[in-house]
Amino acid sequence: MSRTDGKTAMKRRWYWLGLLLVAIPLVYFVLRGRIQPLSSPPDPRLTLESPFLNVRPHVRYVGDAVCASCHQDIADHYAQHSMGQAMYPTEQAPRLEGLSETGSYRFQVGRLMYEVTMRNGRMFHSETLLGRDGKPLARIEEEAAYAIGSGTRGRTYVVNRDGFFFESPISWYRHTGSWDLSPGYEKRNMHFERPIQAGCLFCHCNFAHDEPNTMNRYAPPYFSGFVIGCERCHGPGELHAEKPKKTDGIDYSIVNPRHLSPELREDVCQQCHLQGEERVVKAGRGTFDYRPGLPLHEFLAIYVKPPELTRGQKAVSQVEQMHVSRCFQGSGGTMGCTSCHDPHRRIQDPERVTFYRQRCLACHDKQPCSLPATDRRQASAEDSCIHCHMPRLQSNIAHTALTDHRVLRRPDKDRDLPDAGAILSSGIVPLRHFHADRVDGSRLDVQRDFGVAIVNVARRIEGQAPIVPLVRKAQGLLEPFLKQWPNDPAGWDALGYALRKQGNLREAEEAYHQALKFAPDREQTLEDLVEMAEQARRPQEAVRYQERLVQLNPSYSIYQLKLAELLHQVGDYEGSNSACRRALELNLIHDDARRLRIVNFLRLGKFEQADEEFLALVETSGEDRASLEAWYRNQKQKLR
């Protein structure tokens, strides 16, 4: 062997030795990975058994037009259904509001004037702040990009600020035939700044392209279908459109709910008609991931009040009401929404009374109503079953009413219910999983969902009732799951909150950073970290987190105003004023922003600008002038 050959052989030996040294730890970690779980739970669309082929995630949605090409008659009927009119681009929405293409309408609430204007077929909503003399001071106008609602009860409207969706403060109500503040705005007017989250759109559109972990950001083209489409109830239609596949008379290329078990059939309706107290999207899933034919509880965990807190109450979802009815309980679970409702067409007067009467008599033909016909016709000339047994109830949504789905034999009286606040104080969570009889409570993911729901409740009631017993319980439910399945930003965020409210700040911060590791732009986590940094008196750190929030969602004045407050704390008065100005451009009613600008000008020695801003505050604020002048004098005295 030559010297050169010897060197080559030596290099080969070192090469293979080096490769072996690299391979050994790789093999170790591969083998270790086999006995350790994935970072997220498996996708139920892949793992759950179903005879229907279109439940798998690779099967594509094709849109209603493809469905209508073969099912035109059904499509025509469905277009008249409220689900088939759930949402439109406002330019394409049927004109139910009575406005002409160039019309306008105004109404006033306090010192705010609201106006709806049509220009070239596009609808614009505006809010004008009036001065003490009634003259306009400032105005914001936004295009009402999308109209939500079939018009059966009314419509509300979506404002699109560069992909960030907000609700307009202006809605139209069919019952009164008038424009008014949007539902809930009479108690808390959020102007053009009520964020529309994916969960809000879930039951009003076919599919929204929400950006995960953001509050209200959506990606173009924003929607795939506006109305609740065929595929929301039947699943994606790609396979069916290409080649239907029948076995024993059933086409398994697409879901027909009539061929599902009663539970799976009801899941299709419960997507939207089981509102619940808390709806938790399961770890690893998206808001719109559910596919008909699979169990809904594998995608959404829906929690309702326990029976002892709802018995006699009417303001619960239609599904909950139906489940406590004697009709449902007597059916052994076989009764469902479609026992009475036709999901493909809208039943209108005068057919409505006869249609539902026939549905009732399908079960009650041998045991009809015990009241004599003359007595029944005194209550309802048409002898309507639902007139007595399913009356209309006033809802908590302005100008609307709902049907009582408890199917009461006789009108009942509401009774006093246990005090929910006392129950919360005891550490008992007033929530139960609606599908508790179908889920294994020992599963870590089921426990995780309950932990997230508990934290959601704690966030909502913080300051009104003790929450430490609740978050301590949530911590015990969340930690085992996150150890097993760490890629769960919502879970880490909930754990961070639970730890923080118990005073475990270091562990809380670690949990929050785990959330950001998997979702760097998660807004809820950044908001919590801002609060945490403030409480720890680390204002510069709070500023950095808040600047990230403003960068992520520049269209939300609440973020801008918070940044202004934090910049003021660190002495950046010019930066604070700039953030205040942006907040006021997005929301006219920010007295706090105007006050802060005044203080900033005083700190900067710009007394002329401070006086001008004070005069603007006097005009825009609802507070009396004497109180404002006293406040201003006090701010000036602080500089001496």
C-alpha cells in the first residue's frame, strides 16, 4: 500500500468514526422521541374512524356553486333560509333597510350623532362628536364592509381596518324598522372598536381566514363563502363532486346528516345553536376545523351552566332548552333539531302554523292536546301548537325575541336560583361540559379544556369575586397536559394567568414565554406581560411589550392609549403625545388621551399647546367645566 493510500484509508476511518459519533446521539434522540409524545395532540380528522370519506383534512371544499350545479332546487330554497342569508359584502346585500342608493339616515345618542350614508352602492357609517353648543367637533367615518344577519331580526355591520375587523356601533332592527346602537352598546358604547373575533364570525359566515393567536386579524381573501354554506353541514364536497361513492344505498363521499347517529347529527346543528357559557377551541385545532360526521367535542369544548343554575331560566341556548324538554327526554335522545326544522328552507306564514303543527302531531297524534278545541282557538285562532307551548320570549339582545324551546306543557314560573357569586367564592366552578356523557374526564386534553375555561371565567369576574380558588384548580388541570403536549399557546397563557394570580410570578413569566415561543404574536400573552411588567415596576419592559402590541394591531386605540400612558411613565412625553393623537384618530371619545396630552405639554413646557388642548377637552368631555378647570389648575401646580 502506498503512503497516499494509507492516508486515504486513515481519512475514511476518521470519517466513519465521526459519522458514528454523530449518529449515536441522533439515534438516541430518535428512539427517545418514539416514546415521547408529539408537541400537539393528533388531528381527529386523521385519527377518528368514520365511514364518510370527506372528514379527512386533505379533502377540499368546493363552494356552494358546485353543489348547486346538481342540487339547484335545494339551493334555491336554501337561499331563502336565514342561514343562506347570514352574511354578505354590504354592496351585495339585499336592501332591507329602506335606504336608497344615495340615501342617508341619522340618529343621535347624547352628544354623539350617528349617520348611515350610501354612496355608489357602498354603505358608510359615521360617528360625530357634538360640542356643548351642538356643533360638530370631530368625526370618524368607516365603510360598513360586511353586513351580518339575514334581516329576520336585523343586521349589524363589520368594519375592515386593513384586515382588522371591528363591529360598527350602528345596527338596523327589522322589528322597529329603525337604525339604532348595536346590541350591548346602550350599556357600553365601544364606538368603532369592538373587536370581532373568529368565534363571533363562526356562526355568521361559511369560513373566515382568521390569523391564529390574534384578537381580530384576518388574512386575505378574508372569507371563503359568506353565507352558511352547504359544506358547513355536509362537509367538503371535493370527492362527491368528482365521483359519488355509494355503498348499500349511502353515498360515503359526503356526509348526509340523516345517515349519522343522533349524537353526530345534532353536533352539526350544535356548531352554532349551542352557545354555552364558554367555548374552548381544543389544543392544536383551529376555529373552523370541525367537519360534519365527527364528534364536535373533539374540536370544541362547550361548557354550560349546571342545571341548578338554569332551571326556570329562559335565556339559555335553544339546544339546552330542548334537552330539558319532556319531548326530548321522552324520545330517548332520538329527537333533534331536524325533527321539527327543515334546514334547507325557511317556513313562512301562512304555512308556518300548519307545518309545525304537523311536526307536533307526528308524535302526539294518539295523545293530542288535552284542552278543548274552543279553548285552544281562543288562545290561537289557527289552533297553533307552538303559540302556547313554544311562545316568543324577550331576549337580552335589543329589539329581538327568541322562541322558548323547552316545549312546556304549561307556562311555568321562574324560581330563585343559587347565588353564582357564592358558588365561585367556594371554588366550585359553575360550568359543566355539555358533552360530559361522551368525553372521558380523565383525558389530559379534556382536563386542559376545563382549565382554559376556568381561566376565561376568572378573567371575566376578576375584581367581582375571589378567583384564587378557581385559578388554583385551573393550574392543576393545565400542567399535566402541557408537560405532555407543550405546543399549546392558549394553554400556556392560561397557566401563566393562573400562576400570576396566585403570586407565583417567576413561574408565570416562564409560562408566558413558553406561549410566545410557540406563538410570538399572541396578543393576550403580550397584554398579560405588559400588566406583569407594570406591577413589577419595570416600565421600560412594559413599553417594549406594548410597542409589539401596537405593531401587531395598529388599528386598536386601546393599545395606542396604553402605549401613551407607558411612554409618559418613562418620560417620553413627545412619544406619548404621538400615541395619544393616534388613539384619538381611531376613537373620538378618549378623554383620558386628551388629559394625558395636556399633562405631556405641561411637562414639555409647551403651555400654549396645553391651553389649547384643555379647551378641546372642555368641549369634548361630558364633565362639567368647573371640575375640569380645578383639575387643570392642580396639574399646573404640580410643576411648581
